[in-house]
Amino acid sequence: MTQDELQQAMEAAATAQDYERAGRLRDRLAILRQTGTDPGDAAAGLERQSPGAMGLGTSQSRVVPPEGWVRPVKPDPMTRGRKR
């Protein structure tokens, strides 16, 4: 959709008192104005962050160990380098 179409759809939703849809269209229009791509288009690949997960590094995936991996035993520092 173009900016004008989104603007008209947002105004129509607000007139019909469908404020949730109007808010989604407002956010979509703001992203379109900033990036130049429509986030409603699946090919755009844009993903919005959720409010509880904002900050540096939150969009990066976490490393998950493979199945069956067991953490190695931590050596005892009191016995290191000692003979019997």
C-alpha cells in the first residue's frame, strides 16, 4: 500500500472507532515513512522488537548447546599441582 492509502485506511478505521486497527496502520505508516518499505509486505523482512526485549544484543540469537552435551567438571583449585 502507498502512504496515501494507509493514511486513508487509518482515518477510516479511526472514524469507525476501530482504534486497534488504526494504531496498527499508524505504526505501519511510520515504518513506511522511515524505511521506504511497507512492513505489511512479507518480502520486506522487517521485524519489530517486543517492548520487554529492547536493548543492545537482544535481536541476536542465543547459543544453545547440542543435545547430550554435559558441562565439564570444574577442577578443584586446592589439588591442582600437588603430588600425593
